[in-house]
Amino acid sequence: MNIKLHTPKSLKMGSGMASMKQLMLSIIATTISIALTFGTAAFLDKKKKENEKREIVMMVMYDMYNSLQSIGKADSTIQQAMGMQLQIAEDTTKFETLRYKFAQLIPKAEYTETTERIFSSSIETINTVGNVLFTENVAEFYQIRKNYKTSVCDSIANEITRSQPFFSLKNSLDFEYSFYAIVSSSMLKDMQLKYAQCKQMMEVTDADIDAYREQREQIDKGMMDDDAFGDSLVNRFIEIQSAIEAAKAKLK
């Protein structure tokens, strides 16, 4: 009696191995897909945060740069005034000749506080930068800038109003320009040091600042062009209305 045994297909040689192989390939493909999806999302999120950080850093560094330009001019004005005062002291007959030039040497620290307010008031902005030392340096820079305006520029302006140093030889010699010159130079040096440290910490070069400045100037120019276009439309509207009113007047 011949008995034939039939082996199920699922148990045939190689069938189980093929199914296992397909299962493993499917798992690997799914894993790769998930890794790519989340990995790409993480990469894009990291890139976005890096760009946001760089933009904030450049905005602050550009503001610091502009502040130094303004305060540098103020310091130069004080040094010129001190030098002119010395000329008068060495030859008092020069007072009448130099007094009008002397009167024009009033230092001014001109800057806006917009960037400072944005940077200082938003904890999210500070967290985006993620560098405590940079944040501290920027805060100290802004504090020195504020003190420079009040302790140097405003103080000199108030003292000039009070003592009128340009109206008499004695008053011109009594004015303590040498004191203000020392204070000004010291504060300017401290600000320059903070600025240099911030550049180094955030790996910002002079070329980066120049490129950012050019970019901002292009944006500002575009805004001015828009303003000019708006003004021309207003002027054109006024011209048309004037012509209409003139025509109406003739009808009466």
C-alpha cells in the first residue's frame, strides 16, 4: 500500500525563509521611512533655529556697530573741543577767533533703542540665542551706552547751558573738557571691548557686519522709495482736486 504525504506549502523548503525575508525588508523600509521623516523634520527645525539665532545675533551686532559709530563721533568731538580749549589756554588771543567753532563742538550720542527693547524684553529671543555670556555682554554694552548719553553728552549739554563757556574767555577755560574727555574715552573703550568679545563669541566678522549693513541699507532704501511714491500720489491727488475746485469756481 503506497501512502503519499503532502507537505503544506507554508512548510516547504524556502517558503518560510522568503516570508521572513519579506517581513524583515518591510520592517527595515518602515524604519528607514520613519527615520527619514523625523530626521528631516529635526534637521529642518534645527536649521530654522540656527537661522533665527543668526538673524537675532546680526541684528544686535549691527545695532552695537551703529552705536559705536555714533559714540565714536561724540568722543572725537570732545577731543576736538579739549584740543581747542588747549589752544586758547596757550594763546588767549585766539579765543575770539575760535569761540564760534568752539561753540559747535557739542557731542551727541544718536541711536535708537528699538533693538535693545526687542532683545532685552523677550525671554524667547534670549533663549533662541542660547549664549548667556553673549547676553550679559550685550546687556552691559547697552547699559554703558545709556550711561554715556546721560553722564557725558547730556551732562556736557547741561553744563554748557549753565556756564556758557563760549561767551567769555574765563568761562571757556573753566569748562572741564579734560574730565569729560577721559570719561568718554574710557566708556568708549569698554563698549569696543564688549563688542569685540561678542563678535568673537558668535563668530561674526567685519565682513558679516558689512554684508548685513548693505542688506539693511537696501531695505531702508526700498522703504524710502515707497514713501516717495506715496508722496507723489498725494501730490497728484492735490493737483487734481485743485483743478476740479478751480473748474467748479468758474461755474458759479
